[in-house]
Amino acid sequence: MRTRVRVVFIGILPDRPTWPYINYDVDRAATQVMARLREALPEVAFQQSCYYTVQEAQEGYETVEKGHSDGWLVYVTQMWTGIPAFYAENVRPVVIADELYSGSGGFLRTRSLIESHDWPVATVASSDFQDVVDAVRLLDVVHKMRSSRVLVISNRQPPGAASPAEVQAVEETFGTRTILMSGNDLQAIYESIPKADACPIRDRWIAEAQEVIEPDADEILRSARMYLATKQAMAQHQADAVSIDCLSLFYSNQASAYPCLTFFQLNNDGSTGVCEGDLHSVISQLLFRYLTGRPGYVSDPVIDEAAGQIIYAHCVATNRPFGPDGPGNPYIIRSHAEDHKGASVQSLLPLGQTVTSMAVSPQERAMGLYTAKTVANVNEEKACRTKLAAEVDVQRVLANYHFELFSWHQVTCYGDHRHAMQQLARLYGLRLIELDR
């Protein structure tokens, strides 16, 4: 279902001297704004209201808007009505945007109320209309998160992978539903997948790889069957993302293959696959995916103070970091690093690029965030296969690192998405920790 966004304008009574000027045509301005929004965001279903008083706005919200909109943009075209403050206090999720010189006084008053009451409201005051578009896109992200279903596959009993407290916190904070499935059920699907169905996938992975080092063709075929089994499990549960408790299942011989290549392919395809039954990283990766259309890269970060670098290390990574339609980078098919078994991916990711890294803690209602610049693909036998090095102020990152909140995993996405994530943290009412500041 398309996200329904209600755009609220504030009318100006005729013959009244006020900003921006007497008899300003709000209807004409609203028509122009709506046209620009619809052109920029065709995937969003826009609705429109215009109120002159806060009483009209309250009545309109209760009778027309409530239950029929997924998000609100209050476009402040008039001052001193109390309408922006009403929406900021009572309506969720909402973005308040100032039409410069029309609503600036009222906007600033509302912004102060938001800060003093710590309301989860995003705001925009900019002469660049793209900033308004970007803020409205956040409402689309919030709606998609509420509509999403995450499949977590594990044989461990809670509080192992996806504990009840985690599941509850994710649903309360993001509205995202978690579905639990046993590893035994996934293995049963795996065993039902004919080898012949998986051969074309295996052959494509091998053909497109820069090199295959440790795994043989039979091992990569097992990975291809795991990919098809995981896709089938996701389809059965109508899941938008999946995370498998892979280490526990494989180490205990309860899975026939590592799902590293499964996650590699899912993320390349524009879906979401995350290792180790890590529900928190699924949420981070979904936020990036819905915001940017790009996959995230889950990693265990390593700090190198001498080099001023953070190294993102894991045995799986996308090779389409700019999205399914973006350019692909070289990759090597390797064994899984810790036990030298199975098949995994060493992705040689693009360098000289700004990346945004994030972790969330739904239980503690917190988000960790920073940006860095990619500088090297580290070829080191220790630790996980993909190791992407990025320059950042590592002393600040170390000083602000909150393992007790976010544990070890982080999710990294290509591009500078700091401001958007700051705004999303505000919309969700999350405590924001910027590790590099």
C-alpha cells in the first residue's frame, strides 16, 4: 500500500496585513507545493487540507484525517494560529516545514515547543525545496517500517536470537513485526530443493566472481540451495527481511550450508538479509534500504589508531553498494574465516566514498551514528573475509562507543545519510549518539 501523507496548509484571512503580505494566495501556493511533491515522490499518495484556526484543524484531524493518513507534513504558510503546535503535540508521525517569510515566527515558536517537550517531530526550514522532499520521504520510511515483517531463523531458545524483549521493543519502537522460525524448518526446506534448481545460481556466482579460492563447486552449490530455501521461507512468511542464526546452526551441524552467499544475493537483489539472527542490525539495514534504496553492510568494526581507520570486517557483503541497479564491484568466493569451512564472500568495495554507519538499540531507544571515508580493502587472513577500511576520527569513535547499547555489529551504507538519520532518530524519539562528534 502506498504511504498516505496529509499535507496541511494554513489559510490567511482576506484583507489582513501580515507576513508574507496582505491577501497572500495560500491556495495558489498549496497547488504549487502539491505539484512539486507529487512529481518528486510519485510513490506517495498525497492528501491535502487547509485550516484557518486551530479549532478547524482539531476538528479536521478527528473527522477527516485520523486513521486515513500514514504521516503528516504541516507546511507553515501563516503565523500565530497554533496549528503547527497542535500537530507537533498530538499527531504522529509529523514533519513541520516553514514556508520562509510566511510562517517563520510560528515555525520558530513551534520548534521551541518541540525542543522543550522533547516531542518526536522533524522540522525543516530551508529555501531548497529538496529538503522538504527529503523530510517527507522519512514519513514513507516510517510507514514502510510499520508495514514490514522480519523473519528470524534460529534453533536457540530465547533469550538467544531475537529474545522476547527485543521483539517487543522493535514492534513498539518501529512497528515492525518479527516472525520466528526454527532452523530445523529451514533445513527441511533446504533438503527439498533440487540440486538442478540451484545449479544456475551457483554457476552465475562462480562466473561473476573475480576468483574462487577455497570452496569447491559442490560447496557453492550447497550455498545456492540455501539461498533458494531462504527465499522460499521468506515467501511463506511474507517477510521483507531475514536474519539467520548462522554460526549457531552451522557449528552445531544443524544447517548444511552457511547463508553468507544467501545474504550477498538478497542484498544485491534489493531485499534484506542479515547474519547471526541480529534483529537490531535488520532494523538498521531496513532503515537504510527504505531511505536510500541501497543495502547495508553488517560488520564487526576493528579500530586501528595508528592508521586513523576503522575496519568493517565480516564474511558477507553486498557487491552492489549503490543499489540493485548500480555498478557492481569485484568479489572473491572464500571459505568462512573462523572455521575455514563453507562458502562466503570477500567483496572489494568501492574506495574514496563517504559511508554512513549506524546501530540501533530499540530496547534503550538509542541510535549510534557517524560518517567515514573508505580508503582500502584490507587483505588480511585474520578475521572475516571482507574488510573495508575507512578514515574517521577514531579517538572520538572510541570515546563515544557504547557497547552496552549497541553491542559489536554496525551497519554501513554508502553515501552521507547523517542528516536523514538524525531526522529519523527525532521522529522515532531515539537518543542520538554521534560517535564522531
